[in-house]
Amino acid sequence: MDYRILGKTGLKVSRLGFGGIPIQKIDAEGTRQLMVRLAEEGVNYIDTARGYTVSEEYLGFALEGMRDKFILATKSMARTKEAMAKDIDISLRNLRTDYIDLYQVHNPGPKDVEQVTAPGGALEALLEAKAAGKIGHIGITLHSVELFRQAIELPWVETVMFPYNIVETQGEELIKKCAENNIGFICMKPLAGGAIDDASLALRFVASNPSVTVVIPGMAEEKEIGQNIIAVSDASPLTPDEEKKIGEVRDFLGTNFCRRCNYCAPCTAGISIPAVFLMEGYYSRYDLKEWALNRYSQMDKTAADCIGCGVCEERCPYDLPIREMMKKANEVLKR
Ligand code: SF4
Ligand code: SF4
């Protein structure tokens, strides 16, 4: 296993990490078996989130007696000091530990970043938890390039997690900047949320970028661990044959794929457009059908509310046919 230093945190992490979303579809005992295998293989980075329903709890059960073998990272959508302090304590309890290595601000929007850093914001709770030894380091997870650019200038940001894969290379320059600024870069969505079928090619693409510190594909089956280790272990430049295959994937997916940048907001009907497409992706490509339907049903506005005004399409830098995609999402996700 190849290990890298996770930027300012100084943590030595395996290049392959474990993404904790898919364990929601197995169980706590299955998660334990995965953890045993990961420990045997030297994979030491585990990513989860308060928002991934039972993920933290399954990991807490699974890591009993093995906590010291792993670097644990989680995240919270809390934006205020009070809510973040509460979430940190819940994470500690769920994960059955007294220390979380990395705690991240989960996907803030522009206004959220202001709130998080203002007096009474979530950052105060994170700094207090760090001083108290409850957490070791503070990071941020993002989907917008503009916020990524801003985040690497923030003094408290030790790591950034951002989507990076064959069809989402919009953060590439900033990923390089992370390496130059000693900020750990955690690659999320290496398989574009399950859109890329060839997992080995997708991970080879990410691993061939030396500025990526750790990549965290979601895994729910033991056989995926071995395949992913092989793909990530090869950090050599891409071969002409791999470049050709990557071009084919881009041709297939590149034009009609939501990058979740949210430049299309605000929607006239109040729909969170990238959230709709994300849930559709989880339903159609990630085999998380019940979870996706459940999350979708909790959204205030759904694809069914689209009035077809088209203003979002004018704002989308990728020229996505959002209205058509909304219709398709509505077909797929309606009960
Ligand atoms: S076309 Fe639909 S999704 Fe786009 S802004 Fe109008 S209502 Fe929202
Ligand atoms: S629809 Fe377009 S603008 Fe909106 S989040 Fe997706 S890629 Fe970005």
C-alpha cells in the first residue's frame, strides 16, 4: 500500500481510503468484515458523515477493538456552534471512540461558509473540540469550484474533499494548488457517483494524479477492496490505451452529466436541481434505491415541481438539458 501525508494534518494515510456511503445498504456485521479486510490490506482511512444515516453507527460497531488501526474522518451539515458541538458528540458516540482524526464541514454553500466562520458559527465548536482533544483536524467538503478556490485560502482548512474523476476535472488546477499549499486533497466521487462502470480505469485516472492524497471510493463488498487496491497502487502516468478508454468514457457521459456545481440556482420553483440529479444517480447507478427514494421524498420540492421555465439551463456552464433531465428524474423517482 502506498501512503501519503494528508497535508497540514501530518497524518499518514493510505492512498486508497474507504468511502462510507454504501455500507448503508449492508449491515453492521458486514461492515465489520470489510474493516477486518481493510486492516489486513493496510487501508487506514475511513470516511463517513452524520448525514449517511446508519454509516457512523455501523462503523462504530465494526471498529470495536480495531480503532487504532484507522484514521477516522466524518462530517456534519451543522452551520451553527451549538448544532456542530452536538453533532461532534453524536459522531463520537456513534463511532464508539473518544477521538475523531478529521472532522469536516459538510458541503457548505456560499452563505453557509459565512455562517460557519461568523461568531456563533460551527467553526467555533470545531476549534473548541480540537482544543479539547475530541477531534484532531478540521477540513471542508465542497462541490463548487468557486468555494474550493476560497477554501484553500482559509487558515483553518487542513483538508479539502472535492469530486474528481474522468468526467469531473473542473477542480484539477485547485487540486494542484492544494499540494503546493500543503492542504490534504481527498478525492470524492472517483466513479462519478457510480456513473463510470470501469472502476479500475476510474481509480487509475485519479491515482495517476500526484496531487491527490487519498481517494475514497464507496465499498460494500470485499471483492471491491482487492480490485481497488490494485488500481490505486499504480501511480504511473496513464498509458495511451488508458487515455483512449478515458476519452471514450467522456464521450459517453460527458455531455449529460450534472457536476453538482449549483451554478443553475436559484430554481424558479425552489427545486435543488443538483440534489434531484444526485438522488436519481443513487437510484439508477449506485443501487441505493430505497435510500434515494427516502431522501427524495423528504425534499421540499422535487422534479415534479419543475415548471419548465428554462432559466437554469441559461446558467448551467455545461449546457445540460435540465428540463429534459428533470422529466426523466421525475419518471424514475416518482412513487
Ligand atoms: S426549468 Fe424547472 S428546474 Fe429549471 S429553473 Fe425552471 S422550474 Fe427550476
Ligand atoms: S445542472 Fe448544471 S449548473 Fe446545475 S449543478 Fe448540475 S452541472 Fe451545475
